[in-house]
Amino acid sequence: MELAPQSFSDTELQQISECEANIGYKFKDPRFLLQALTHSSIKTPDNPSNERLEFLGDSVLGLVMTEFLYNFYQHRDEGELTQIKSAVVSTSALAAESERMNLNNFYNVGKGVKSKRRSLSASLLANVFEAVVAAIYRDSGLEEARRFILRNLYHQVLAVAGNRRGQNYKSLLQQWAQKELNITPTYKVGAEKGPDHNKYFEVIAMLGDKTYCTGGGRSKKEAEQIAAQETLKVLFTERGMHEEAEELSNAPPLTT
């Protein structure tokens, strides 16, 4: 269904602006956002509900997360990847992200829906997350939708996968740096200490010409992993991604 031409009221313009600020994306065509925020209980011929967007967003979300996990965890089998994906895109996880972005305050639903409970159900909150994914996809394409999904669900991946087995932080840093900075991290040994049978290595993570964090360990691989982990925390903090940085600080032992 094509969206009808529309001029926005002052209330709609304010809602659009505030919601865009919360989700970190500015729409070229705000009609997609308004549709994503419209429940079927208040749809009209000129103002369709978000049900079709939910349908599309579910598939876009599944594709992006499947591809990400496939590339991200190259040593995990299909069963593990499926379990991680199922948890990350679960109703409860998506609902939590919707609440974090305050989508519940922008979701336009009928009075009957609101009166049934003091807050929107988890399923409704998950649905609106998927609808927003689809709205971004229709507005700007897959790459912008991917950025939105990974920006908001990355910490869920870390939490879920971290509960199953330690992380490969070199892989995490490489994926993030290539996507966000178009740079591949490198590592250099800053120091070697101790006798040959009991070496201790200090390795420095580099992004281009910029020196980031140093990691130490009984092998170069261990030191590289710690350097990558610490560098990710710095990068996330610089970008204001404090929850993600905290997840890394509380993360379990590494996978080398």
C-alpha cells in the first residue's frame, strides 16, 4: 500500500522530531515513521496501520541478525547461532529496546488498547520496533536499517552470547571498525617480558595511525584480545554507547 500525500500537523511534526531524536535516525519521508507508529486500532484509509511494516521488518531484522552472527562468530555452529539469534530478536528483547527508545510514548493506539493495561504489552512494543526497522528500510534501504538494528541490538548480542561462551574481541573490534570507521585494526607488540618458558606480552591495538589500548597476557593472542576489548570500551564510550561499554566491562572470559 502506497502512503497518501500528507501535510503534517504541528503535533505530528513534534512527534516526528522527538521520535527521530530518540531512535537516532532522520527520515527523508516522515510518512513511513508515522505509519510505523500507527496501531491497527486507529488506522484509516489515508493513515494505514503498521501491520505490513511489522511483516517486512521481521524479515529485515532476521536477515541482518543472521548475517551478522554468521560473520561475527565464525567458530560457532548453527545450533549456537540459532539460540543467540532467537534470544536477541525475542519479544522481550525487542520490547526492552522499544522502551529504552521511548517508542511506547510515541506509539499511537486506540483508547481500548490503552485501557486494557497500564502500559503497552511486550508484543506491541516488539511489533513497533519491527515496524520502525521496516520504515527505515523503506526510507533509505538495507544499510541504514542494518545500522539501526546493530546499534540497538549489539549489546543484546554481547549479553546473550557472553552468557554462553567468552567473546572474540578481535573479531568484534574488526567488524565494528570496518563498518563504522572503514579501518581494519592492527596490533603491535609493545614489550616482551620474562624467560622464554614464561613470557608476558604487551600488545597495542592500532586503528590507522592512532594508538589505542594496550593488553597484556601470557600469549600474543591473549594480549591482543584484551587490547581489542579495552579499545572497544573506549570507542563505545566516545560514541556515547555507555551501556555497550558497561557490557564489555562485565563480560566473561575471552575466547582466543
